[in-house]
Amino acid sequence: MEQSYMDASAHGRIGVIDLFCGVGGLTCGLRKAGLNVLVGIDSDESCRFAYEANNDGASFICMDIRKVTGDMLEKRFGQCEIRVLVGCAPCQPFSSHRKDKKHRNLHKDWGLLGEFSRLIRETKPDFVSMENVPALAKETIFSEFLSTLEELGYSIDWRVVKTEEYGVPQKRRRLILIAAKDYGAKIQTPADFDAAPMSVKDAIGSLPRISAGATDPADNLHSASVLTSKNLQRIRASRPNGTWREWPKELQLDCHKRPTGETYPGVYGRMAWDEPAPTITTQFYCYGTGRYGHPEQDRALTLREGAILQSFPEGYKFAQSGEKVSRKSIGRHIGNAVPPKLGEVVGKSILNMLAQ
């Protein structure tokens, strides 16, 4: 479908600030769409290298959002005619996977969406966008966020989307919101965005074969966790989209036999080549934390595969050359990131509004 976007020469008039930027998933997608991202702000210093190494021209500020002021953002926006404020507040307080749902408002990150609202009030950008888990829509804090935008005169479009419908090779449901000051807010539909569907094979099928515990000499992120002999037996007894219920009894774990374990048939499972991957979490590199077994190789996903399934470019850098790779740290960075392809959806939606 033909789209109407702003002329590329106009993109320099747009300035974007990315709050809660992490390693730059949202920034990466916005830049691919053609937006000029000025700066990313996050309280986690370990994100700095990946953010700046992959997003040339965008600087990283390590700061607690509670200490960021509107004046600071105004100075960063500078002379930009069109100002865009985006961000994905940490989703852990709102996640449907939280065990303590009754006390989620006591989580240390609960109020961060309110800080986002404060900065919108203080800067009144032309466009606002946020991304989070669908469960956020049920919370009062989200209603308050919407009320702030309405009070300030923004047009709002928000919806829960399926990432696989936008070309992300992964099944993931996310809440996306775009608010516009002087334009009719409209998030591109999958038909508008016109992305080709991507399967696991489309995304990672061409990567070099490696075995459990091995590392590709050309890419130290394409490294698979070691599997115990028992887990090797388990993955060899698994078929794509199968479950542990199909294993011989001697391979089943005690937790599988309890009522609570019965409800998680996908753990220790293999993905299927011809479908999108399951949701990439922060522990996707662990065979036993979900359906993260490779479709045909007897191992779990590598960090590189997880990043690609999140729609990061294949060459995205997560660690400095010669630095020891921490699966736990990089896995957290990848799993917590906004899929860049969704950032591209947001960027193209904004450009399309500006072109109307």
C-alpha cells in the first residue's frame, strides 16, 4: 500500500527524546523510519554502550527519570520545530506474569508513568508515544495518563497490537499509544505498515549452526548455553511445538507432575520454523524457561538469535569488542527492549500524520 510520508529534507526539523531508552530498541526503529533521535535517557548505565554504539548521533544520559526536568529536555530539543517525546516505562509493575498482583502498586517502578506525565506537562511536545504491556490498560495510572493528555489538548490513539502482524518474527502483544497536539492521532494498522510476515526460519534460519555450549567464532553473541546430559535427552525427545507430556516418564520433572506444572506445557519446548517465535523474555537463552529450544539444533536460543527475533538488526552491538559476554545482562537488555520494528511503526505513523 502506497504511503504519504514527509519529504526526507524535513526530517531534520524533528527532534525526538527517548525516555527509558534501554539499549535503544525504540530509538533504532524511530531512526529507521527517518526521525532524528537526539538523546536517550535511562537509569541503567550498562545500556550506554549498546545505545550509543548503534545509534550514531544520539547521546545517552544516565539519570533517574525522577530527576529529569522539563527545562533539561527543552535544552535538548533546542531549535527543533517539531518535538517528539517517547518512552516505555518499565513494565514489570503491570505485567500479567507478576505473582503479587494485589500489591503491584507498591513496586518501585509503579510511579514512573506519572513521571512521564509530568514531563509532558512541562514540555508540551508536539507528539507523545508510549509502549507497554497490555495489562497497563486496566490500571488507574493509565487512565490518569490519558486524562493528562486530554487535559493538555492532545488527540489520542492507543491500541493493543500483535507484533507479528507488523513483521516482527515473534508473537508479542503490546500496548502502543500516540498522542498529537495539532494533528489527528493515528497509529498505522498492519495493512498501512505493509510488512511481510516473518517466521523463525526467515529470521534466524541462515545463521551458522552451533551446538550447545559452543560459540560462533565470528560472533560472540551467537553462543549457546551448556545443556546437562539430561536436558540434551529432553530436547532430543522434543518436536517443534510439542510438549514435555510427550517425553518418556523418566525425563519429566517433578514440577510437571504437580497441578501448577500442568498449566505450562511449553517449557522445555522447541520452536517451529514456520511460525513466529514465542514472546522473547529476559531469559530466552535458558532452555527450561519457555519454548526456547531451537527448531532443529539440540540447544537453546543464542543471544544473537533472541535479538534478531526481537527485530534488532543482525549486526546490533550489545558488548564492546573483547568484553566478556554476560548472558544474564544482555538477555535482560534484549528481553526488556521495545522491538525496533514497533519503533518504526511509531515513527512512520508520526511522519504520515505530519504529511496530511
